[in-house]
Amino acid sequence: MKALLPITPEVPIEPPLALLAELTHRCPLQCPYCANPLEMERAATELNTATWLRVLDEAAVLGVLQVHFSGGEPTARKDLLELVRHAAACGLYSNLITSGVMLDAASLAVLAGAGLDHVQLSFQDSDAVQADRIGGYRNGHARKLVVARLIREAGLPLTANFVVHRQNLDRLPEMLALGQEIGASRIEIAHVQYYGWALVNRAPLMPSRVQLEQANAAVAQARTDLRGRITIDYVVPDYYAARPKACMGGWARRIINITPAGLALPCHAAETLPGFHFPSVRTTSLGAIWRDDPGFARFRGTAWMPEPCRSCDQREVDWGGCRCQAFAMTGNAAATDPACAMSPDHFMMADAVAASDAVAAADGPAPDLVYRRIRTAALVR
Ligand code: SF4
Ligand code: SF4
């Protein structure tokens, strides 16, 4: 059972459920919807192995249950195997979030042997040509199909992740079929969330309303057809919602995010917020950060909320939505998320949707994509 941390007079602070360990920003792919920041960390500024090992120890002591090794591409870290082994020794459930293109049978076998619990493999499309175009990586899709089989042969449970947008959403039924073919126990269909590089590419990626309605219907049908066999997670785009999502399960409530350089964040996009000086795990323990850091406390709970959130019966359901999206669109991180129909800024979402629908109606070529570019070369052994 999780131990509760010391309780403040007003708000009990429970330990985070999960640690999102962004081991590196390096990645051989160049997805234009990548949630990584525009200013990416180079290898030289990444945390070293000893610090990550200490962070895993501190996470376990804090009461964290799961660690998600992410990036960038986490298999670009030569010490991934050591980190997985240590997570297992600490009793942490470990999930590898990967594009898969740097994995092979040998590396998967050693990762499974080290105690890795689960793999989430990302796909850019069901169509190989289009997948390789979006990922900016030749033969990447074919490689992923091989790696999906190797993951299953290594005895690891597999989630197939498909990021969907205007340019691939019409192939959603094929993506759902592909997830079944490769033996995924879970299929995640995630609409692009417009942070980081994705915000730069919002115009060419935002789906039309018609596409979204068709996608909703396809997911609903697949959930019925696959009930009891495959779980389907569906992340809808904020821009078409009437209510925001509970971003990260609420600010500093469920997840703690560590960047490649060691900054501790309540959300992977929180570095974009001005006036915050988030602490580094190089100098501060995870427990002290979670309990005491003013940046983590800033939007925790409901006391910070403006109207209409303050008096809304959904305030402990969605926690006012996403602070980073509120800032990106309104310039005020403490504003109600514009995704909410009750936000005075909701018109900004509606304007973006109308612009997207107009592009779709014109049926012309989509604006060019801006590709994320950073290179790496390493393989887990
Ligand atoms: S470029 Fe693509 S594969 Fe690489 S981290 Fe970003 S979204 Fe993931
Ligand atoms: S007003 Fe605030 S709490 Fe209520 S639904 Fe909208 S974002 Fe959520």
C-alpha cells in the first residue's frame, strides 16, 4: 500500500503514481507532431547513469509504482539495460515507450531478462510509404513490423500506439486492423496534442470535423468488436472537445516528469511556462521536489482556479485542463483551458477548428510539414 506523504493543512499530497523518465531527446525519427520541445537537449547535457539510478531509488521510496522510459528514443541510451534492471530491483513496473527501429531480437531478449514489463511501440500510419514520410525514416515501418513480432517473441506485452491527424486519419480502420495483426493487447489511438513541434505543424495536421466524427465511430465499433480481447485507448483532440482533459491527471497529482537534462516537471511541456524555475534532480531529491517545490504546488488542487472553474462541479474531474495549453493560447498559465466551452477564450479553439475545416473544404494541398531534426546512433545491447 502506498504511504501518504506528510499532509499540508488543506491538501493531502499523495505520491505520484508514475515517473516519466525522458532519457534523451535524441531520436532517429523526425515526427512533425513530436511533443518534445523545440529546443532539444544534446547528449552532452543528459543526466548520467548514476543520477538516473539514484532517481529510480528515490522514486521507489516516494511511492511511485510505474516508470515509463521515454524520450526521444530511449533505446538511444547505452545504459537503458542497466536502468531497466535497477527499476525491477526497486520494484517499479517498467514500460518502454519506443519507436522500435533501434531494437532487435538480442536487445529485446536482454531487456526482458532484465525485468522490463511492457513495451509501447509507436506507428506513424498503417501505410508504409506514408508512415516513413511522416517519421522521416526510410523503411522504418517495415522495421517496426519486425520489431512488433520480436517483442511478442520475447514474451513482452505490447501496446501499439498510433498518432492520428489529418494526413492519416482516413486509414484508422487499417490501423486498428494492424494492431490486431501484430498481437497487441492494447491499441492506443492518440490524436495529436498541439504542444512542442505539433503546435508548429497544427495547420497541416489538424483533422477536419468530418474526419473526427468518422474516427469516433470507427473506435466505438472496434471497442464493441474487440471487447474482452483488446483494450482500445482513445485520446481525442482538445480542439473539438467541449471539456478539457485532465492533463497529466491534474497538475502534480499523478505523474512526475524528468527531462533528459534532469529538470523535474509536473508535465512534459511545463518548461514552456514563464516565471517557473523548476528544480533539477541533480541537486534536489525527488521527494523534496514533490512535497516542497513551489512550481509543483502552484496549480495543484483547486485553490488557484479562476472562475468559471472555481465554482464548477467538474473542477476535481479535469482540474481545469492543461496549464501549458492555456498559456500557449492565451498567454496566461492560470487561465481556464480554452478547450473548455465555458472558457472566455474558447473562441480561439473554435477559430482554429474553423480554419481547419476551411482548409479541408478547399481540398488543396496541406501546408508543408516542419520536421523535428536531431540524430543519434546507439543500440541497446
Ligand atoms: S520524433 Fe517521433 S518517434 Fe521520435 S520521440 Fe518524437 S514522436 Fe517519438
Ligand atoms: S469550467 Fe473549468 S473545471 Fe469546469 S469544465 Fe471547464 S475547465 Fe473544467
